[in-house]
Amino acid sequence: MTRAIDLNSDLGEGYGAWKMGDDAAMLGIVSSANVACGFHAGDPLTILATLREAASRGVAIGAHVAYPDRVGFGRRPMDVASAELTADVIYQIGALQGLCTAAGTRVTYVKPHGALYNTIAQDTRQAAAVIEGIKAIDPTLVMMGLAGAPILAQAREAGLATVAEAFADRAYTPAGTLVSRREAGAVLHDPELIAARMLRLAREGVIEAVDGSPLHLSADSICVHGDSPGAVAISARIREALIAGGVAIRPFAGAQA
């Protein structure tokens, strides 16, 4: 049986005159797109253009929900009340659903962004609020979370389907968490090194931690951050290496309604 894995990226993050990454190029490489919903990045025109391009290429769409933090690009932790966080999640998914309808596609999964993603990986209260928001608007949506993190079990227990994600361009601690961006070496840049790491992960379920120890991860999707320097080259090299290594690239969720 051919091994298959999803390749995703965070897209639609430009804002007006400020462009972030090369969405069109990335959409020719990835199988799933985590599209900004306006809270950490993205304006309606940018988001709609990204969705239309994704629809034309058969790329699956995920709602990239975040804290309301455009200035900090959603990477600053926030202590948001549960009811407010649930409403924020509903609002963001709803906005993206409307734009998807106009673009001829649909939202099939939800991937929290930045500080929200990292917080709910361990914080059960905020995780429950996000899960409640997803279930309230569409309980058939898949929840994407960090491979090995408690959030995945919590979401499954609440009745959501889940998919575990690994990060191509980020370093891992031996405990399976991401190395903080404040630390040197947290973000990886060498396309060849990254591609080799991801091929090993896809075939063996193993990735090398920052201390050199083997870390066992079960992941069904690999993320490359669309705003990272060299993101297109890194993603293209990962795709090439995976296909050459006998790993098919396909979305874990359907791309079209």
C-alpha cells in the first residue's frame, strides 16, 4: 500500500498593500491550505483570491482561526474568556465559509493559528472553548492539532474527527513540543535537511529532536509556514522528496463541496 500524507501551509495572510508569502506558488505544491480568517491576518479581498486559487487547484480549505491580534500576528498568548473564545471561533469559521461559498469551495477542517494553537495544545479550558465553537457551527469539521498533544484526544472525546500535524520548518524538543521561536535554531531553513527529515517522518514516524534524540511522532499532515523565507523552495523540495520516496501527497479532507 502506498503511504500518503497531507502537505499544508498557512495562506491568505496578506493585508491590503502588505503581502505575505507567495500564495499562488504554494497552492501549486500543497494539498491543504490553512486560510487566515481576519483575526491575525488577511483581508476579505486577499482571502477570497486565495480561496479561488485553491478551488481551481483542488486544494482543501481549513479555517486558520486565531486570537484577535493583528499587530502581533496572532503569536502573543491571550487569556480570553471561554464564551468569548467560542464566539470568536464561530465568527471566524462563519466568515471563511461565506467566502468559500463565493469561491466555489468549502471549509473542511479547522487549524488554530500561532499562540492559540500552542496554548490549546495543553490548556484544556481554552481547548474546550475552541472545540465548542467548531461543534456549534459544523460538527463535521476536522480539528487539526499538534501531533502527540492532549488537544487531539480532548477533541475526539468531544466528538470531533482529528488529524495530527507535524511542522517541517520547526525544531522539536525531546518532549515533542516545538522549540520556542525566541530560541536560536527554532526555525529551520535548509530545504535538503528539511526534506530528509520529513521523508523519514512520513516513512518511519520518527523525527530528530533538537538534542539529536529520535522523537516518535504519528502525523498525517506536514506544515510549512507560508510566511517563512524560502517557503516555496522548501515546500517544493519536500514534495519532490516524498514522491520520490514513495509517499503520495493528498488532502486528508475533501477539497470540494
